[in-house]
Amino acid sequence: MGDKKKSTSHNPSDCCFEPFISSNPITSFNPVPHYPTIDKTSFISQFSSVIGDVTIRNNVYVAPNVSIRADEGTPFYIGSNTNLQDGVILHGLLNRRVVAGDKSYSIYIGNEVSIAHRALVHGPCFIGDKVFVGFNAIVYNAIVGKGSFISYNAVVTNGVRIAPNRFVPPGAQIDTQAKADALSPVPNDSREFAFEVQRVNQEFPASYHLLFGKNRCSCGLAHD
């Protein structure tokens, strides 16, 4: 008689991996290890890394393959309802910071910010509330005002300050303050696009927590 095949059900939560969440390594320039502080309502996807003194507020969605690495420039802050999409990188230069409130940060990201696929945010950097950073964009050594829209493949750098509600066109190089000051207001269609991206991504943290449940294994030895 032939072998009987056993019927098994497959639960996706049985085979998923947790992200790598760790303190910064001890170095001569960062001699004290700090673990991330992550609100329990936020969701960090599998195969992503959160390292060092990183504060992640409520209902933040971190997609797969995101690197949040506060091992050189530190600390980082990520505000409520923000989303970091697949392949986003956050890193910062040593001892280069921006001021937000009564504290200084390597990277400060406000509330309801969307940072789209494969964008690079490199400190020192301040990104205000409701900013949209497009696909493959680079924001480095810059201050971006509330509600601004940075299009795909654009670069914002060289210490520029983007005023609130300004539009950075696709592929633009905003590397002088004169260029930053000449930017026009965000068009209605881009504003609506950013709003819709926010609406979709704000549902993900709770939905992914429900999908994955508590049956998770760890692929990161330093996970805490």
C-alpha cells in the first residue's frame, strides 16, 4: 500500500522571523550601549534592523528590509503614525545633530511622516510632521518643514532648510538655500497622494500584529 499523506494546515505566523533589535555596539565614540525604545502598538517587520538609541512612538509601521542604525550618529526619534517603507535606510554622522524641542538628535522624524521605498535619510536631519519623502530620495544634512513633499529620486542636502509645505520636484538637487527658497507650494494632487499613503499605512501596524500573533522565532541573537 502506498504511503498516506498527512494533511497539514499552514499558519503564516509559524514561520516568520522577528526583526533584529539590538543595542549599539560598544565603541570608543559610543561607549554606552542603548537599546531601542519601541511602543508596543508599532510594528517592526521581519528582516529589518533597529539598533541603538532609537525611540519609536505609537502606531509606527516599519516595512521589511529597513535599516535603522544608530551606532554612529545618535539618537534617533520617529514620531507617531509614521511609516518607513521597504528598503529605507536611517543612519547618521558622529557628533552631528539637529535640535528638536529641548533635545538634540542625529535624526528626528515627526508624526505622520511617510518615507517611501528605498529612500535614504542620513543625519544630521530633521523631518517635520506630515512630510512625504519619495522613492529613492536622499535627505542628508537638512531641515524639512511640516507638510513638505520630496519627490522620487530627489536630493536635499548641504544644510538647507525647506520651508513648510514646499514641493521638491522629481530628481531635483536642492543643495543651496537659494534653491530651497525658490520651491513652490505642494500641488493638490501630491498632497492628496501623501494623505492616501498615510491612510493606508496607518492600518498596517495593528493588522500585521493580528496576522503574525505571538508565534515568532528570532533570527537576531542580540534581540531583546
